[in-house]
Amino acid sequence: MRWDETAGRVTARRVRRLGALVLSDAALPSPAPEAVTGALLDAIRAAGIGRLPWSEGAVQLRERLAFLHHTFPEDESWPDVSNEALLAALPEWLEPHLGEVRSWAELGRVELGEALLGWLPGGWAQRQELDRLAPSHLEVPTGSRIRLDYADPAAPVLAVRLQEVFGLLDTPTVAGGRVPLTLHLLSPGYRPAQVTRDLRSFWTSSYFAVRKELRGRYPKHHWPENPLDAQPIRGTKKQNGI
């Protein structure tokens, strides 16, 4: 039983030898499943966690879990999902989901996100807590659901067009109010206009410099003098009847 790097899969053969002389060599059609899984896990350890076929959703889930592990170090129910920790715990979180997988190609069928969720000791209740403390998306005043970026576990990011948060006074938070989001306020062209963790201060100070710079560049968009009382909008002034 061995990992064939060229083929990218576990191979099993029955070989009979007399000293150095090979008497027979044939593929083993039904190797022991636990031996196959062991060889596959060894290949993953050698290649590294980054070699696994992480989907975009699984990457975001892993980042959300890393955020909660970082934010609540006293709560051991939020596991360490670093490369080193995941490699050390392969039998606990990944092995139960491998089934008859024997190759890198077949690993693509494994839902790595579900494997991580299945590793949570609190079951369904903890999954709900995950969504409460580290939501994947946040609804802004226009009703748009914006995906949050947890790539930096110390500073999750909400990147949103500035016009969509008019009237929102305080910086949104996650982790039950413990962590304010880092707001990347975007121009109508989706370019960063301001980065802040204090939205109220931005409205009463920096906003006016941003307004002066961008309203000439984007004259079709709304740049009210008082952003605290303005209606949040998507699109242009004409599209919103302003």
C-alpha cells in the first residue's frame, strides 16, 4: 500500500518475492479501507493542508472559525484551525468524511466546510452560535446583504459602498458586540474611499473631505450635506428619484 505521487492516488498491490526475485505482482482490487485512508492521510500530511481542495465557502468558514478562536481564547469549543492544528487533528475532523476516497481528484467530493462543522463539539446549537457571533453576511441599511471578510481574525472587514450606509450612526459589530467591524467605505466605482472603525466620527469629520473629492468624479450619485439624516440608496440619484 503506498501513495503514488505521479498518479495522485493510493495504490495497492500484492507482491510475492523470493529474495530480490519478484515472483508475482498484481493490483489488489479490494484493499483494507483503513489502510487506504491511512495512506491518504499520510499523503495529506506530506503535502500540507493548503493542498486540500478548499472551496471559497470552506475558506470563509475556516476564517470565521479562526476569528472565534482568536476572539474567545477562553472557550475551547472554538477549535484552532491553523494549518498545524488541522494537520495534527486529521483523524478527528477529516477522516470521518473520507469514505472510499483514494485520490486527490476524489478529495474534491469531500465537503471540507461540513467536515469542519462536524468537528464542532456543540453540534447544531454551536452552528447557530457561529452564525450569531461570526455571521457570513451583514445586512446594511439598503437591505443589501454584504459578505464579511474574516481573513484577518483580529479585524474582520465590511466593504460597502458609502451611499448604502447613509443614516447608519454606529459601527456594526460581531462577536456579540465585542468586535467592531473595520469598514471599507467604497466609492460608486467600488474603490476604497475611507477605512474606519468609528463610523460616527467619520460622518462628522472625514466624510466632508471625501464628499468634496468624489462628488465631482461621481456627479450622478448622492452626496448629501448631512449624511446622518440621508436616505441610504443603491445606484444613482435618478434611479432613486432624488
